[in-house]
Amino acid sequence: MKSIVSLIACAVLAMFAVSVRAQMERPVQTFKSSKGPIKITPVYHAAMEIEAGGKVIVVDPAKPALFTGLPQADLILITDIHGDHMDADLVKAESKEGTEIIAPPAVVKTITTASPLSNGEKKEWNGWTIEAIPMYNTTATRAPKPGAEVFHTKGRGNGYVLTYGGTRIYISGDTEGTPEMQALKNIDVAFICMNMPYTMTPEEAADAVKAFHPKVAIPYHYRGSDLAIFQKALEGSGIDVRLLEWYPKA
């Protein structure tokens, strides 16, 4: 019996080690700015890490994201109240002395150490400009059941446009192709969500991206979506579509 238990324990540890290794082998993206390179590391689902000018920004740290091997945050950005974006324990784990947290007011009710930033507001931080962009559902059927409130109500969560050295990065958060998204200008890199029934189909995400035409479009928060459809819909648009692995498999 003891040998069987030992074998099971070893198998579990081996699977965990493979999972950790998969999440550590990340497709890091590097972009130019007038202040130097910006390195963006996909972590898991909606979680990512951005490094530039010796500072680290962590976006939406939430389980089961693993930040193993990555530095702790100087700034944490949170988009919404849902558990795949807001995780108090992981926010604490990725914080160090002096870490700042910026989040929508609805998040600050739980993450009380965060500074609130509402839709339409902007903040300067260590050479970055951080703009809070509305993120919300526009389709009534994006709801738990017919007639219920949609999953993402207008005014509660933030997408973000981050500008550093003239380079503009859009992080959509959970949203559909809102007028505010379509009105964005001069976006160099756009992280675009898609997964049903919560946000957009790949076709809807592609239509939204065509409207504001970033230089680079990267799907994220896409669990269960067919990214080939998104990529195909943007062929010939001049937009560089990059398909990265946000869900490492054991």
C-alpha cells in the first residue's frame, strides 16, 4: 500500500513539475519605444507581466496563473471583480514593499489597498500613462439567463491603454466591441478578449479590431475559442496577428 501511495505522490509531483515548466516557457513579446524596449510576458488567461525601464507591471494576477521565475510587481493593474481577474491572495503574493495597485472602484471594495481609477480617467506612473477604458457587454444575451443583468455592466470594469515612450498598448479586459474600443487611436499592440458567452466570438473580436486597426493584435482570455477564425478574418488587413499560448498544457 505504501508503495502505491508513493507512486501516486510521485506522479502528482511530476505532473505539477511539467505544468510549472510549461508556464515558465513563455512566448515573451518585445516591442520598441522611444524610452527603450517593452517586454510583455503572457502568464495565463488574462494575466500578463510587462517590463520596461526597470519597472514591472502585472495585469490581472489570478489563479491558476503561475508567476514562477518572474519578478514581483512594482504596479498591479486589475480590470474587474470576477475571480479570473481579481485574486486577493495572488495580488498579495505578487506585491512587494512599495507595490502600487490600480483598479476600478468596484475592485477597491475588495482590494482595499488599491487606488481607484474610473472609466475615462488617466494616471501617470513612472513614465507610463495609464488610461481607463470602458469595458462592458453590449448584447443582452451575454447574461447568465434570459432577462438577467449582463456579465459585464458598463462602468464597473476597466480596459486599459498604457503608453510608454510613445508606444500604446491596449488591454481590453472583458468586453465586446464597444464604441469606446472602436474609437481608439494609434494603438501599437492590442490584447483582445474572446470567449463565449461572456465577451465576443472570434468573428466579433475581429470586427472590433478592424475598427481601430492596431499594428499588432494578440488574442488573450480566449478559452474555448477558435483562434484560426480570428486570424483568418484579419487576413489582408495589414494587422499583425500573433497567436500565443495562454493555457500551457501539462
